[in-house]
Amino acid sequence: MAVNRSAARRITELPEYRGAAAGQGEEWLSDCANGLLTTSKGVGGPREWLRAGNLQHMTYVVQGLSGG
């Protein structure tokens, strides 16, 4: 769980990270990164990470196409 939180934290610290308000994928990453190290709740596995990545990508594309 600490490895996943660390990975999420590294992603959310990148200049390209758009912030938790940018979409559901970003919100999930932020929640994961800032979760307690004493619990695995919210850390997710491959399925959740793939979902968050897909949501981030789709949000980015739609916002780009709409000029937002």
C-alpha cells in the first residue's frame, strides 16, 4: 500500500498533473496519494489504476477537443 501511495504522490507532484478538480481520475489519484499509510483503503489494484488512467486520458482529450 505504501508503494501505491508513493506512486500516486509522485504523479500528483508532476507539473503536468491538473489537480483533483480536473476529473474523477485525478481526484482518485489525489485521494490515493493523500491517504493514510496505515490503511489500504483507496489504494486500489491494477483495475483501479487502469480505470483512473483511462479517466484521466478521456477527460484530457474531451477538454482539449472542447477548448477547455
